[in-house]
Amino acid sequence: MIFKFLFVLLLLIAFVPPVRRFFFWLLVGRQLAKEQRKANEQFNRGTREGETRVHSTAPGVTDSRIKGGEYVDYDEVK
């Protein structure tokens, strides 16, 4: 009895596109929509269209972790 039910359900999922879409939405679609909504909120938060933001550092402060370096000779290949 349970085997027949599972078999019919499998056939419905495999061959009926609306049922397949519903199961996909049930399993994956809601989570995708929620993540997309969250990403859009983060993107739109605090910025207006056309606004330009400039982040500058104080004079004399360097963000580089590399202090100097070595000079390497090179030969130009023709």
C-alpha cells in the first residue's frame, strides 16, 4: 500500500511540471527568496541612488602591511 502511494507520488513529481515546481518551491524557493530579500536590504541600506561615498584615511596612515621590498632586475624579451 505505501509502495503504491510512493510510486504514484514519484510519477507525479517526475511527469507533472506544476507539481514539480511546487515541490521545488517548497524545498528551495522560499529560502532563496528570503536570502535575496536580505541581500537587497543590505545593498539598499543607507545609500540613495546616485550617491557617492568616499572613504579616506588620515594623512600618514598606511594600510599596507608591506614595508619596502627588493629591486628585481628583469630582461626584456623580444
